[in-house]
Amino acid sequence: MALDVVIRPARAEDEHEILELHRSAWSRVSEPGPKRPRDAAVFDERHPVESFLVAEDGRRVVGYIAQAPASPLASNRHVRHIQGLAVLESTRGSGIGQALVEAACAAARAGGARRMTLRVLGHNGPAQRLYRRCGFAVVGVLPEEFLLDGAYVDDVWMSRSLADGHGHGPAHA
């Protein structure tokens, strides 16, 4: 990762930059839903500012990740779910995505979580490779879950244990 990039908790004033980053990174390879409008809210009841980490290069937000409890059930509070990840296109390949994933896992572990989960589109090879490098494994596939631009796309569920303490190595289903 570039030496001048810092990962920190998001602040309310980061909302516009996070939205613009999300909009610039949006594609049918990574998103089954529509592109968010320019005036959309990023932070809301389901996505509080506290659930976001950002990568900042000193001048601007170059990446973000959001994670939250996997469900509202108390019996499931030990599981966190990655709700979104984006890295500025010009900085991809520099390790920022992996650093964000590892930071989110560390934050979840510090908050008492034992497992991190996520969903990724079946045709998003780069994201799946990133998550595998971070210790995630495929735990399920919903075949042809989305119809995107005339093609059916799988919904791939991935998971990783946070109980190992160091965040690397194979994930256990």
C-alpha cells in the first residue's frame, strides 16, 4: 500500500467523497442494483457512519469499506457482514483494498465478532481474488440470482473466521 495512505474511521463530512467514490466505482461487474443518484445519502439507519472505514491519501478519500452486524438477531451478533467496498480506480492494485478488508476484520474482531461474511457477484473475479487473499472462502452460491444486462449472474457468499486472531490463513465454513 502507498506509504501516505491512512485507514481511519469515517466521519460525517466524508459522506460526499464516499458517495462519489461509490458512483465512480459502480459497474454491473460489482453491483446488482442501480447506480446511486448524486444526492443519495450514504449514511442512514442501516449504514451508520460508524460502520465505515476510509482510506485517505492526505488529500482525499481513495477507498472505503462498510461492515455491520449480519442480522438484527442477538443470536447472530458474533457475525459481521461487509456491506460495501470501493477503491479509486487510479489506486487499484496498490494494496488499499486488502488493507481496508483487513482493517474491517480487525475492527469487527475487536468488537467481539467471530466471523465476517460478504456477497460478491459470480463474474467479479478481481473482488473474489482479493477476498481469497484476505482469507475468505466460498461457503455458498445462489445460481443465477441476478439478471444483469441480459445475463444471469450467480450470487457468491464468502466467509472468514475472525477467531484466529491474526486474520490470515484458511477460512472455515
